[in-house]
Amino acid sequence: MVDELLSQYPLRGVTRSEVVGLLGEPTPTDKWDEWDMIYVLGPTDYMPIDHEWLVIKLDERNRVSKYRVVQD
């Protein structure tokens, strides 16, 4: 589902407030300290104890400079 979302709404260059408008407030967590916005997507299909996360890095203008889906 996240792949479809990201293909329809590429996040690069989008402002923080636009991300929040699209996805809601980020997930509060102490994971992924090097990223600015973190969203838990839910458990992975093949390992239900692991989760997928959407992590987002913002630039100095508060715009998305990079993002990726990671597992933990």
C-alpha cells in the first residue's frame, strides 16, 4: 500500500506541513534518530514481529530531501 502511495505522491520537495496533511502527525518514537519524520506502517508480511517504517529526512527549508521504507 505504501508503494502505491509513494508512486502517486512522490514526497521529495514536499514541505513538512504537506506531509502532515497527507499522512498525519509522525509516529512518536526514539528509533531512527537520524531521520526527521517517522511513520510506523505496521508489521511486515513475512516476519510479524518486525515492522515497516516510512522515514523522512528534511532539508534546511523543511522540505523532504529523502525518504525510504525500512524494516525493523
